[in-house]
Amino acid sequence: MLDADFFRRWMTATAAAVDREAERLTALDSPIGDADHGSNLQRGFTAVATTLEKEDPQTPGAILMLAGRQLISTVGGASGPLYGTLLRRTGKALGDAGEVSEEQFAQALRTGVDAVMVLGGAAPGDKTMIDALVPAVDALGDGFTAARAAAEEGALATTPLQARKGRASYLGERSIGHQDPGATSSALLIAGLAEANGE
Ligand code: ADP
Ligand code: MG
Ligand code: MG
């Protein structure tokens, strides 16, 4: 079972990974965006870590809903509302249970990813965070390590794609040949699950 501490560890592990990789995320957002993805998420996840400590929500659902709300209010770019929706909707789907099974979590995360697709209008293959998140939820039934590998593979597979959503889509064919920054940060988010589980 996954308890509130697991979800706290997920968020702090993600905040640390985003901190560590911020320069790389911003560098990826430079040729096909506006070079702010790393700083956007660094600001957002730092605020998430601070708020979780201060407000100390006690259930998995409350932790993720608060984290999502915080991302929406602190990240200016497109990724803020999208990641915020992902965490809020995933948290909402977990209800007020004190612990959830890995299977319940996998279902909830799918609900969250579906909400991101509705909000942003992106489908798999559009060269966005969805290209890491969808393979990750598909693999989650096989465990967190499998989900991490699937997300990393999905992020790498965005390189030859032409962007059809977000800022990178303005470049048309010139977006081809660059890895998507949001898919890359999504792989960090999913890697945080494995880390939180001691994998
Ligand atoms: P901005 O483009 O506003 O500067 P960021 O740089 O923080 O925002 O985030 C860019 C990332 O957001 C992209 O690499 C992409 O993965 C993701 N993204 C942008 N638009 C969408 C969308 N409509 N659906 C899903 N993901 C998107
Ligand atoms: Mg950007
Ligand atoms: Mg921006």
C-alpha cells in the first residue's frame, strides 16, 4: 500500500530532480521554446515542497491536490496548469483514503493524464509531456521501475517528432530533431515514483 509518506517522498524527490536538472530542461526549451522550462518547474516544485511542509496534508489525495494547486498558482508557463491538473485530478481520484494500492494509484494517474489531454488537447505523438506520461501509465501495472523506463523512452522518442501543440508547434518542421522539454520533465516526475518507493 502507498501511504501519505510515499506521496510526500514523491513530491520531494521530484523537486530535487527538477532542481538538479533545471539547466538541462531550460536548455532543451531553448531551441524549440522560450528557455524557461527548468526555471518554471524549479519555482513550482520548490513552492510545492514548501507548502507541503507548512500545511502538512494527511492523505495521498490531499497531498496531490495541494501540490497541483500550488503548481497552477506559481508556474506561469503552459506546463504549470498542465502539471497542476495532472496532480489535482490524480489526487481527486484518490479520494480521502489514508492509503491506496498501486493499482488504485495507477487508475488515478490515468484519470489525471486524461485530464491533461482534455485541457491541452494533445494526443500521443504531438511531441509533448503526453508522450512520456501515457507510456508511463500504460507500464505502471508492471511497477514503478517499468513506468520510469517507459517514460524515459517516451521522452527520447519525441526527438524525431514534429510538435503539434504548445510553443514548439510554432516552429513547424524546425521542431524536428529536438527532445521535448516537457516530456523530459515528465520522465523526472515518473522517476520520482520509483525513487519514493526505494527503487
Ligand atoms: P511555455 O511553453 O509556456 O514556456 P514551459 O516551457 O514550462 O511552458 O513548458 C513547455 C512544455 O509544456 C512543452 O515542452 C510540452 O511538453 C508541454 N506542453 C505545451 N503545450 C502543451 C499541451 N497543449 N499539451 C500538453 N503538453 C503541452
Ligand atoms: Mg517554455
Ligand atoms: Mg514560457
